Amino acid sequence: MEYQIAYQRWSQFKQLEPELRTELLSVTDEKEIEDRFYRFLEFGTGGLRGVIGAGTNRINRYTVRRATEGLANYLIENVDNAKEKGVVIAYDSRQMSPEFAEAAAGVLARNGIKVHLFQELRPTPMLSFAVRYLKAASGIVLTASHNPPEYNGYKVYGEDGGQIPPMVADGILEAINRVENELTIEFVSQGEGIEKGLIHLLDEEIDAAYTESLLSLSLQSESVKKVADDFRIVFTPLHGTGNKPVRRVLKEMGFKQVYVVPEQEQPDPFFSTVSSPNPEERQAFDLALSLAKEVDADIVLGTDPDADRVGIITKDLNDEYVILNGNQTGALLLHYLLEQKSKHDGVPANAVVLKTIVTSEIGRGIASAYNVDTVDTLTGFKFIGEKIEEYNTSGEYQFLFGYEESYGYLIGDFVRDKDAVQAAMLACEMAAYYKSLGKTLYQVLEEIYKQHGYFIEDLSSFTLKGKEGQEKIAGIMDKARKNPFSNIGSIGVSTLKDYSLGIDGLPKSNVLKYFLEDGSWVAIRPSGTEPKIKFYFSAVDKQKDAATIKLDMLKSFVTSLVEN
């Protein structure tokens, strides 16, 4: 059995890191040995993501070096002046992130490629910004976003500052697969790399340039000044990288009352105050909500560990705090952008909104009201970044706003990935502006719904771990394709789109989407970064109660089928 060969190769490697050797010796269950060694940790369009530990199917210094050796060879072979342009490396607050960043830097430097290395943790969007600012050949960020503490990841970015598209990922994977032995890859130490001028430690210049770019997005600075004395913001970085950049830009904007949740302010690789460091999860906001009630906050913000996603809380009509979902925040930001631009500089004639195929259609309605086109991409912000670059080159469209339902937003294309710092800044400005008019974000959202209809969305996901889990997920997708629904609950299906066929001008993707006769829809998609299968629901009606009833019916119908 091949996994046993890989297991023996690791077990017999005399220079194996002591902590990994100890871990390997503790593993006696044959199924666990198989899971650790039956494959190499998969390198996809998002790079690597997996559980930290010993084995080829885990993330550790050896699998990081293997990926980096492949990336180095790919860059040298395919990017002009790659060695001189170099690679930017950033990392977040997770376990082993600094060590993995150093491991990647050592392999790149040994290949003669210049490394621009952040000296302490930074958000993923700042990595994207730095790649563009420094005109680097590529970028790497060590993060597993909002995954549980036992995970880490390795994301690769291209020259445009966007996540690598599938074709480039395939090329890098081919180069990775040529690496003969991940255990014996040569590298230089950080000290040696710095001494030779191959590893350059980044300084304050990047932070200042990034903050300046953020401030250029402001649309209502006067409104901030008007309410700054009594506009209260509660913010939690959830033990991650958002603390310094979010606080810095809010201060520069003129906000005076920013309260950071003290228990979650400092980096913590174990995210000890939350069950999941994910702003999509209500429990992640428990401490922030307690502080918000104490200080009577106008808005509450929470960023995930690598600060590319942000969750927003506002007050409802009963003065109670309510968490907005990603589609609602996206609708508010888009509405605010278009409203302000139409009043001042004007909306560009060829402006475009980019969203994913599982993001609410309310954004299309908002954009249409301002004669702005909306273009769909596959799930994953890398596809939005890819479209921005395509339109910048062709001139067909001018990027205005990009977002996805999973709490990711982008306003300024000086970053080419979702940016929670941008979104947090603009959300606070937006809330301050509407407060100056006597409104909360919840009231504005109700106005949007009354104009465009109630679009009520939700997500159900099922976690199925390991090799058996992967097989079950594949089985669910196969069954859904071979036995498509003619109706979901009491609503008939008008169209089924199978994106694995490469439809609508999009790359092939393992997604099924059922469009229903009343404008509602249901989509099924395996996660690309977690051992999950996800079900997306969108119910549409002119009345809120009717849309909510439809949503419950769609969810119960699909969930019962899956569970059975």
C-alpha cells in the first residue's frame, strides 16, 4: 500500500523534526496513518489548507517547503525577472504561521528569489496590496482564514495581487509534483538570507501606503466629523490580524469612540474565547455584544483571523442588536456606494458589480436601479479578482464593487482579494452618515427590501471529515446530478444549472443550482477549503413573512433528503 511506503519514508528519516517524530510515534491507528499519508495535501487554486501535523496529508514545514520549491521553479520558468521582482510573504496569528513563513522564505532564497517578508502578522489583504505596491512576481500568505485552530494554510497570489487562477495553479501543481523528496529540500536560514540580501524585512512604508489608499475610499468624511463625538464603535479582531490596521484607519477617519473587545484584542492561535473564529457564527460576537450593550454602540464589527472577512451588527427597530448576514451587508455597502457616487462624482457609465453565483440577487436589483451591470463569477474571491484584472486590461468595465455572501467585500481595487479593513472602514462611515440622517443600518436595509423585494438567504453545511467524508460528499453530488429535483418543497424548478459543464462562460466547477419558478433558488456545492458540503438557499417575495416561510420550507425539504 502506497501510504505505508510514505509512512516508512518519514519514520526512517533521521533528520525529521523532533516534534513531528514524537507525533508520528504516537499514531498507532491504521486508519489515521492512512489518512496522514494516502496523498500529499492537495494544492488547489487556493493553495494548501489542512490540519497541522506530521504526514504528507498535513501542513508542516516539509509540505510547505515542497509547495514553495514547486512555486519557485514555476516562477523562474514562467515569470520574467521573477528572481529580481521577488515574492512577498505574510502570515497571521495561527499556530506555526511564522515558522511556515520562514520555511517558505528559506526555500525561495535558496533558489535565488528575493523575499519581501513582513516582520509580524498582517492581514491577507495587506499581502495582496504589498504584491502590487512592490511589483512583486508573487505572494504567499500563511493562513487558514476562519478554520478551527488545528488548521493552517498556504495561499499563493499572482503579480496582479489576486489569488492564482486555476490555470496557474495547475502549472504550479505540475512543478510541485516534480519535487522528488519533500524531506530533503535545501533552504537557507533567515539570517543567511538577510546577510546575502535575498530576504528583505518589510517596514512601516507598506502600512502607511495601505492606510493612505484606504482613506481614498471615503465618500462622506464630513458626516463622520458631524457625529464623531457620540458615534460608538465596538470592534473585535477575534484574536487575529485586524486589530492594528482597522483601529488605525478608523482613527485616521476621525472616529473617536472605538472600543476593542479586550479579551479578543491580542493574537491567540487557539482562539480561546470562541468556538470558531468566524464572524459568520453568532457565538463569535458574544463578548462584543456584551461590550456593545455596555457602551451603547452604534455599530459592532468583527474580523476573522486574517482580516479578509467582516461581520456587522446594528440595532433593529426595537433598539435590539441584530447580526447582518453577508448578503445584507453587501446590499447596504453597494446601495451606499451607488447613492453617494450618484450625488457627487457620478457613477461611471461602464461601472460593474461583481458577485458570486451563490450570492443574493438583491445586489443585481440595486445595481440595475443605477443602470449598473452585475456580472456573476464562480464561488471564491479569486474569480472576482481575476475579472477585475480582465476588465482593467480590456476597458470593457470599470470595477465598482465586488462581494460574496460569505462576508467578503472589496471596494478599492488596490487590493485584489476581499478586504475586511476596507469594508469595516466604509461600514462605519456608512453607519455614521445614516446616523446623521436619524437612521440605523437596519432601517436603511428595510428601505432597500421595500424597493427591491425581500431576498432572505441562509446556508446549511454538513461536515464530513477524512477519506470517507470525501467519498460521501462525492456521492451526494453524483446522486443530485443523476436524480435532479423537479420541485423543491411546493415550488417547481424552472432551470437546473450544472456548473461542472462549464456554462455561462465560467470555468467548470462542482456546483448545482436550482432556479425556482418564483425567483427563489437553491445551490449545492462542496467546499474547496473545508471537509464540508454546503447548501445555499434564497427565498424571494414582496412580503417578508412570506419569504421567511419559503426559506424554512426550502431548508427543511433539502436537509431531510440529505440526512436520510
